[in-house]
Amino acid sequence: MLALACFRRAPSLYSAARMGGERRYRSEPRRCKPDTDIRMPKLKTKSGAKKRFSRTATGKIKVAHSHKRHLLINKDKQAKRKARGTKVLEKGDAELVLTYMPYLRG
């Protein structure tokens, strides 16, 4: 029978014993945090939605008008004037937006 001592690995260059730290033995149990603080995972908000939509004081979803970024020479003055500011989404569209933003719902 071969002696097991010849198969024992030498301590690595960066082991705790060489670095002056406390050496952990196999008989010593590892300490873990107790599982008393179990929570649901956080829900992620779509990053594009949080840049485009916000909520009014009454709880409606507010969004900026579209078609106002470029090629404005080709658009008539009335369309550009009506597209100023923000608008409030309709109920069906607002429900869709709220699926992308879980923390805007409550």
C-alpha cells in the first residue's frame, strides 16, 4: 500500500498559511448567513421605457410627442406646433407601458 503523504499537495504560493492569514481546517465548519431573510428577486425595468415615459400626478402615463428630432424642414408648421410638449397615453397603451415598468405600477 502506498503512503498517502507522497500524494499530498504542497501549499500554493498564495495560500493563507504563506500569506500570514489564518489557516482553515476541514473540521472547522464554514459559517453561512441564516436563511431568515428570503425575499423575492427584484424586477427589471426596461431601460428604453424609463427614458421615454413618466407618470402624472393623477397616475396617467405621460410621453413626449414623436417626429420632432430630424427632417423638420419637410414637415409643415402646424404639425411641428402640435407636437410640442407631452401627451397622455390612452388606457390600452398605458397598460402596455406599465408591463415594462413594474415599479411605476404602484
